Amino acid sequence: MGQTFQGNTIRGIRIFKGGSAKPAVFLQGGIHAREWITVTTALYIIQELLALPPILDFYDFYIVPVFNIDGYNFAHASNRLWRKNRQSVSGSSCLGTDLNRNYQWEWGRGGSSTDPCSETFMGRTPGSTPEVSGITNFLTNQVSNVIFFLDIHSYGSMFMSPWGYSYTYPPTQDYNKMDSVMQVARSSIRAVNQRSYAIGTSANVIYIASGGSDDWSYGQLGVVPSFTVEIAGTSFIAPTSQILPLAREILAGVLGVTDYLSKQ
């Protein structure tokens, strides 16, 4: 799905079960370098889908476990709490763009920064990072039938829909569908560890943030539902004892949503 600024190949996996192409589910983790629990969660979902559950009769899954490879490597080697990619910025000695502020839909509308030294630096132009450009080109040109998009983040126990750039809501028909799906996701997640997730639009649940992935997938591609999930926890550094419990929660939410959508 393209290459990072430092030349690392962004890789994903397509998991499918025979026959012709089915509607697609697209999941991505590791867009923020310090959120390691999102990578292990994506890998756990891959592992469980490779056991060929019945939902593969209805959907193909595309999963990108590590979106921000350069930043993820840097967080392992040098700075555990690094967030952005590692792209140089003209006119600044600071490095990195927040990939989840660099998507082209309603870019720069709020909750992002023009300061290259800020953790929420949005880039000089929309889609200026090779990571975002690679993923959006792939989804625009290679996969025409995505029906469920999920960007996995941490932390905070939240399952959220567009819009992030504005406190306004999507059109009623779309939001009603997304709200129904979020309620299914919350119920499915709670059934695993009795943990409750807040639901609603990103702007209203957490804060204004423009240039985000789920706003783009909904606004640009028309994918309903498009979501961001913030995995439970109180820190970007999740204890290793929580890797499997948290992954099982998110897998349950994903399977709950896909099962619900397959029956609509």
C-alpha cells in the first residue's frame, strides 16, 4: 500500500474465503506510533480470522497492522511516546506529521496544528505524507466495495463515528445507521470483559480533530459505517497482561458489527 517517508513498505493482509470478491471490511492499526496495543490487537484479529469464522462467507477483510512504520520503529528504539511519522518538514528542525490529521477531507478545520513541532501537526498540505497518500490511493483505486472502516487507536474506551472536524452530525439516515452499529459494537465489547465504551461522534465524545481517517472514509468514499475506536486503558503504555483481554474486546466488537451488517 505504498511506502513510508523512510522507504518502508506499508503492508496489509487480505483475508477471504473462496469465490468472488465480497464486500470489504478495512481495519488499520498503528497510525500513532506510541499506540502499540493497536498493533497487537490488529494482529490478534488477523490470527482469529485465519481460523475461517462464518463471517468470511459474507466479507473480505483488509487489515493493516502497522500504518506508521517509521514512527513505530522510532518509538521502539528511541522515544516510547513518539506519535507522528518521521517525515522532515521544510523550514523546521522538528520532524513528523500526525498522520491522523493529514487526511484530505476537511483538512485543517480544527483540532490540528500548523506548528511542525506540535504532536498534532497536520502537514503543509492535505495528504502530504506518503503513508496517508498510499493508503488513500489504495482504498480509492484498489478496493471499491468497502462497507465498514475501522481505525484502531488507544486509549480511553470510546467507539466513535464522524464527524471529527465539526460538532455537527452527518445526515440523519447515515448517522442513525452508524448509531445503531455503535450500539451493537458497545454491547458486543461489553459482553467480553464487562467494560463499557462511550459512543457518538468523535467531536462530541472526545474533541474536535480534522483530517482524520474516518472522516475521510465516510466523507470521501461514502463508507457507512466508518469508525475510530479508542481501546480501553488509562495510558499509551498498556500492561502486557492486557494485550489479550483488550484484543478480544475489539475482535468481539468487529465481529458483532459485521454480523449485524450481514443481516441488514
